[in-house]
Amino acid sequence: MGPGDRVRPSNEAEAAHVGRRVLILGGGGREHALGWRLASSPSVAAIWSAPGNPGLAALGPTIPVDPSDPAAVVAAAEQADIDLVVVGPEAPLVAGVVDALSAAGIAAFGPSAAAAHIEGSKAFAKRIMVEAGAPTGGYEATEDRDAAHEALERFAPPYVVKADGLAAGKGVSICLDLREAREAIDAALVHRRFGDAGARVVVEEYLDGPERSVFGVCDGEDVVLLSPAQDYKRAHDRDEGPNTGGMGAFCPVPGFDVDDVDDLRTTVFRPVLRTLAARGTPFRGLLYAGLVLTADGPKLLEFNARFGDPETQVILPRLASDLGELLHASATGSVADVEVAWRDEAAVTVVLASGGYPGGYATGRPITGVDEAGVAAGLDVFHAGTAIEDGRLVTAGGRVLNVTALGRDVAAARDRAYDAAERIHFEGMQRRSDIAAIR
Ligand code: GLY
């Protein structure tokens, strides 16, 4: 037998004992963190990734298939005799990869395309929130330019105009006056700045207050909440500059840890799961609730249908229990049956990005210092946008590396993460210097 071969266990109990073979879809820092934590899960025997990255390649074989091609993913999973596919980004979900895997009898962590619509359409997400009776702001959705302009009259400034579909994080406009708001509507509906993603707009009430993200691992009916993390979305210090995918994160958030958010299970997650199930589209996978802590209490801003990036890179280092069991239970059983435990330490991750990100940036820049940065216990460098060229590690994306540290508290973890980040170099590297500066 070769290194990838095995004798297939005859039943589920035996599979859990022998250890499952897990295929991770995606190739960013979130997927490297998922692979890294799954690799240390007692229930997991082997990690594969598609397309993966140099960090994931150190954990197991990488498969050069498009993670958003359902037929190619099913074929790859069958060929590698995979027991569980874990979907990282939203694109494969929306493309129906989980539906195709389920039809082929392969367990997959993530929602069906119909349930993932909760991230793919902001109007659909709002409708579900309202049907579920979950707290959120008012909204109107329309494809008609004049109706959208009229809708603005029923809201107060600042006006929020969103492209309905996935617009690479660029579809949201916060407008100080009516002129700006009308321009934002016209950019989407008339000038089609976001293509089909902007064929419908959502005009919604502005929610004032700090933003928080709460992740729930769902099995269609019930939910296990993960320790919330704080993300930093702006490119530069003091929350200045353009929005990015996230430039750093820390966990836990003082005063907002798992026990503090427990009531969200009954006010948000379970009602939303019931609503989706009643529509025939039960949600299994990771439901990411974006909340605003308003003066009237937490209100839902948005949902995502997958783990956050880079929040995952600080949540998973604190998870003391078996991630593989939890994700498998979400895909095939009941999450309430899985024991979930957290370490006391805090975690901080600092994103090292290519100069110019989130705008244009160069790639192919040699990276040094990664091995030196990640040598101590509780220090890990997750690969986000890297590649191997001519045997050298080089930059290959906007967010390049996530330097992640555990410490006795957030301040100690922060010091360790920044000390480690100092050892890593590539031309044009940019990073924020105020991640987790909460002391
Ligand atoms: N860090 C924000 C997100 O994953 O959407």
C-alpha cells in the first residue's frame, strides 16, 4: 500500500476510532488554521486540501482542483477516499459543492447552496431575520431605481445602500446625505458597478454601535457557539483606510465571551435555524452572525455561511476539544452531543499583507523568516497568500501570512505575535501595529 492508502473502516464507530480522512476546500489562512487544528484532532487521521497552500501542504497532500467545481470536488474526494469535506470559503457553498457531495454520499461541513443564500443575498438574509423574529434594523429591497430612491425617504442619515449579492466586500455604501445615497443606488442598479451582484439593492437602517461577530456551528436544528473574536477590518492603524478582509484579530473579547453571548442561541440562532428548516433548507455548517451592539441591544447586521478569516486563526488555537468531531457532528448528526472546551489563554493574530492591499499589489516577492517566527510553543504562522516558486516561499496574494500567538492574556499574546512578526520579511510588507491594543 502507498502512503495515501488504507483499509476502509466498515462503519461510523470504527471510522471515528481509526480516524477520518478530511479534505479541506480553500487555500487561505482560515483553511490553514482549520487544517492545523484538525491535524491535532484525535478523530482525524489525515488532512488533504484543494487547492491548499504551502502551509497546508506541510499537513498532507494538496489536490489541484477548483474548490468551486462540484463535479471535480466529488471526484477528488472519492479518489482520496475522504470521510469529511470541510468547506472554507463561501464560493464553493454558493456553487453547490455541499449539495453535490451529499448526493454522492460524502459528509460535508457547510450549508447547501439554498441555505448558503443567507450569505449570497442580503435581501434573503434580512427576510429570514424578520421571519425568525431575530433583532435587526428595518430594510427595503428592490431592483427598481425609482423605488430605491423613494425608499431612502423612509430612512434617516446615514443611509446604508448594499448590493444584494456577493461583491467581494465592496458592495456596501454608508452615505452621509441623500445625494450620495442616490449615487450609490445608481452605481449598482444603473451603472452595474457590481455586475449581477448589484442587480438588486437593499436600503437599510444604519445600526450604531460596536460590531461583533459570533460564530455558531449548526446541525440544522441546534447550535454550539464558539468563543467570539474581534476582527480589524480597516487596512491601517486607528481603523483608517479602506475595508479589507481583516488585518488581525484577537480572542477572547473581554465581556463578550461564550457565556456572555449564550442568550443569542435563543434570540438569534435557533429561531433562524427553525425558519430555514421550515422552508426546507436546513442550515448545517458555520453560521456567522455579524452583530451591532446598539443602545437597544445587539442587532443583526448580516450573516455569513462560513468561518470568518482571520477570526478562525485566533478561535481555533483556543479550542481544547476535538474540532474534527464537532465539524463531523454538524455535517451528519447533532452538535449537542459533542463536548466543546476552551483553553484559558488568549490568542492574537497579525496579518502580514502585500503593500497596496486591498488595492493592487505585487506578487512573487521572496519571504524570509517564517520558520524562525513559528518555532516556539503557541506560536504559529498560517499561510494565507503564499506559493513556492523555484523552491522559495514567495508572496501570492493580498493577505500573505497570519502570525498567531497564544499568551496568558490578550496583552501577552499580542507581544508574542508582534515579536514573531518582526522576524518575517518580504518587500513591501504592510501590517497594522494596533491589533489587540486593548490595554
Ligand atoms: N473577517 C471577516 C470575514 O471573514 O468576513
